[in-house]
Amino acid sequence: MSRPVKHSLTLNGHRTSVSLENEFWRAFCKRAEDLGQPINALAAEIDAARGAETGLATAIRLYVLRNLQAELASVRTARIAANR
């Protein structure tokens, strides 16, 4: 796994940065692309939904993890249905 790298974002007109490992950053960018959203827009949604005790980088990591878990569950469900 790579070391965190600082990435610049603009959230609702405010410049900020997050330090994320390349693997998380790529998965985050891919998700934004899949949704047809700019990266900054998706980051702003995640930022608005996170609690005050959770940092933005952590919130993005958790978003990526939950998204991948949901995709895996969907694949498993499809496999089970196909084997019936």
C-alpha cells in the first residue's frame, strides 16, 4: 500500500486538501466518474454528510469502503440467484 498523498479539493468554493493513499484516491475518482459527478461535488456530498468528529479523509475512505462492500454484496447476490 502506498503512503498518503495530499490532494487538493474545492468544496462549495472553499479550497481544502485531503491526504489519501493512491488506492483510495483512485477508487474515489472512479466512483465519481461512475456517478457522472465531478470529484469536488462528490467530496462536498461526503463532507456535508460526515460528523464533526470524522475528518474528511476518513469519511472518503469509509465512503469508498462502503461502496465497494455494496458492490461485492450485489455480485454475491447475483451469483446466488444464477446458481438457483
